[in-house]
Amino acid sequence: MNEIYSMTNSRARETTEAIERLYISMRHLFYRGFFKPGGVSGESLRSLLKIINPEIYGTMNVPSKLELNGLMYVLDRLPEGIEECAFIHLTSDEGFDKGSFEPIVPKKRRRNCYRIDEHQMNIEVLLGRSEIYDILTHLTFLYIEADKIRDLAFIQEENWKPKRAFKIIEEVVKGEKKFSRKEKEVALIHLSSLIGRSFDETLNAYKEFGDDENPDRLFKIIYHLGKASLEDAKQSREREIHFSAILKERVGHHYFGEKWANKVKDVLYENNLHMRPLHIISANMHSVKNMLYANDALKKKQSKTTDYKMYEEISNKKELRDKVLKYALDEGLIYIKDKSGSNIDVQIIDLTKIDLNNTPFSGAQFAGDDVIMVFDYAFGEQAYEVMDELLRPFEQKGEVYMMKVKSVSIMGKAGILAGGKGDIMIPTSHIFEGTADNYPFENALTMDDFDDEELRAFEGTMITVLGTSLQNRDILSYFMNTSWKAIGLEMEGAHYQKAIQVASKIRHHIAPDLFVCYAYYASDNPLETGSTLSSGGLGLTGVKPTYLITLKIIEKILHGGVTVSSQKN
């Protein structure tokens, strides 16, 4: 047992060092301004990522197999067509939308990207260093797989002569010949042989990657990745990643966070809400709104138990979502569509305008004039930027006003170590991976708040990781099994807590006696094969934990942070 522990501990240390070196290297390359993925710097990043061997990237280290789930995960977060581009430019908001360029928005990331020409893709980075690291990690994985395709598809000893399978893939991509169904299946057999996957796996991937408009997308991705890597190896067109001068100037200076926070404070002031007690919630844009307005909007009566099926139905039907939003706006909800570049929308709810009688909080005796502010999820270090700027005093017409914050609540998805998808995690502290920055705090939410027969809840330390893409089994096992007793991992908790503690205990921007609520529901278990982020989303499995956490946070707000004996859910 001691020998196994020692081996795990040793691998965890090795991986931790690789993660630290990876981030130092990425930061250095960012300030340098460019690097070549096929050069010394790019090779260093690939070597470090292979040492880390993230769970999310599956068979990345197997040279004879293409990692299909990891490829899907990465390409969902990068702009469509990036596999065709040898030149990637990371920029700030530099006015590309004023030109004739059509923005490309990745399926799973809110960022604008622009195809400048046949060979160049520009990606707008507005969320700070975490977003840069996220993009570079995904690109590094992409280049590992591209080089793998090159080595599998071409014979280096024969002047990089293409193998028969790659020639067939090229035929499909060029589209000069119309393939029958049987011929397409034959092409898929050749593709599966080339990438080291079974026909069944390749067929499933073909269906998942493709759609009605672009059914052969998987063929195109494999072809263009291999072709770009080959051109780099032959030095006929070397791949390059550039960082714009404006991006380098703005990162770390709260450029977008300050604009975002100033807009929020202006709206509070304009609506005469700036002197009212404020409850800040970082969450999604639907659960608080639906719990306070959905019953009346849809003309339903609140039952003795929370109607999770109604919330599932709203999640599934756009017409219901639109109906609830219109009703909420008519009843006084203020919606701020972000135009700062932070990609964080805001809802402001005046509780004096809410009739709680037909909500899950009908028994609450609330007579305050408090205001709830809900803002959409931040990303990594951006959480510190927006919270730090939000909690600062502000000036209007020559007067300086302090933020009247009574509580801050953070809810969202996280990776779990001790349970499974859909379970709930209640942190008691956040430890920031790779640093000595650890943040213990008193969480107003406790295990007593989640006495539910269907959903399990876990309480303990949570790790704020540098990036979800770098989840490593050895490090996570170390944090879970040692005296850290970690229950999960996420990307924003320590950043939020740093801003809150600095604002309340050091800079005295807000009252020190505010209460905080932290809770997450599990989107994945990176220690469990088939349950990593690349294995797919939660779907409606996330509805109940999302709304149960929302219910408990609003109860805390209505009851001053104390635990109440609520209805059985």
C-alpha cells in the first residue's frame, strides 16, 4: 500500500511540475508574441502535454490511435475550419466586426473568431489568461493529433508518399466524385484502418462530427490536419501562432471587467437600487428567473414539492423560455445584455416587486428591500477580474458609493472526485492548483441543506485548477486520497474567493459580515473512464441539482444566511 501511494505521489509531483512548466512556457510565448508549433517551442509544449496526459484527451499518447472524443471536445471549443489554417492569430477586440468578416462562434465557447483568408484564423480573446491557456492547450492537442495523422498517412522514407487510405480520404474531401452509400462505407473502413479505430467507432464519430450541411466533416478534419502537418514537416508552409500587440497590452489590466462592472453600477444607480442591500449570484441565466417567475408566467400553481419537471420542460422548449422572460421583464426584471466584451450577461431583480406566494418560497416571511443580481458564468481568472471590479466603490455625479453587498453566491458545474454526475459538492475551502494560494471560508450552505434521497451531496475542499483540459488522474487521486480530502475541481472558486476576501477584509470595499454560498453539481468525474468531459454533457440530468442549489441559495437570501427547514424536494 505504501509503495502504491509512493508511486502515485511521485507521478503527481512529476505531473505538477509539467503543468507549472507548461504555463510558464505559454506565458513566455505569449509575451514573446509568436511561436511555431513545429519548432522547438511547439515541441516543448507537446512534450509537456504528453507528460501531463490529461484524462480528457484519452489515447493522445498512443501513436497508432487517433483520439476521437478528445478531438470532438476540442473542436467544439475552437472555430469551425481551424484545422485548415496554418496561421492562428489570438487577438483582442480589435474591430474585425466592422469589416465584412463573418464571425464564427464555436459550438461550446462564447468567442468570436474570423477566417481572414484561406490560411489564417483570428480568435478574439476577451476573458484573460485562462482563455489563452485554454486555447493553447487545445491547439497543442490538435497538433499532436495532426502529427499523428501525418505519421500514419504518409511514408517519410519515400519522400512523404501518401498511403492508399489517405488518397481515398482526399477523394471524399475534394468531392469531385459522388460516392454511393456502399462506397462511403468502404471509405470509412479505410479511414478507420488509418486512424487505428474500429469501423463502429469511426462510423459513430462520422455521424457525430457531421450534419446535413457537412456530412463528411470527419474526413475533412483528418485530411486537413494531416495535410497542414505534412506541409510543416516539409517546410513548405510552417504553422504559426501569433498574439497581437493589443492583446498583450490588455491582458491582466481588467480592461473588459472594468467596463462590465461600470455598466452594472450605472444601471443600479439609474434605477435607484444602488443603496439597497445587494445579493450577488454567479450562476446561469435561467434558474433564479424561473423559480421566481415561471409559475405565474405559465399560469401554474405552486405545489407542495418543487416541480422539477416544469423546469425540464422550460429547458426543452424555447417558446416557454421566451414566455417566462417576457413576463419577468414586464414584472420588473432588468436584463443587461453584455456589450463590454466580457461575455457576461446580468439580471437584476428587485425583491420588493416579487410576490412569493406562487413560488417555491411561498412560506417565507420576507419584508426587506433587497436586490438580487445574477450574472452569467465567468471563465477562470476572469472571475477575479469581474468580482474585484464589481465590489469596488463607484462614483456618480461627484458622490462615491460603497457597494451594499449582503451575500455572494457561486453555483455551477464542476468535476467531482468522490461521486458521480449530477451529485452536489459543497466546498469548505478552495485550494489553487500550482500555487500556495488557499482560501478557507465559512460556507452558508451545509450538508443539512441537501437532505435529498435522490441526490448525493459531498462536503470538503475543492481544487481550483488552471484548466479543465489538464485534468490528470495522478494529481486528482493525490488531492482526493491525502489529507487534502478534495471532493472536486473547478476553475473559478479561488479567484472569486480572493476578490471577496480582498474586498471585505483588506480593502474594506464591502462589509466584512456578508455571507457566502458556494455549491456545484457534478458535470463529470475525471477519475472515471467514460465520465470525463469529453464523454458528453449532462443533458436534463443537471436540471434537478441546478434548481435544488438555486432553491437553497434563495432560501438563504430570504432568511439572512441561516438554514431553514424547507419542504421535501
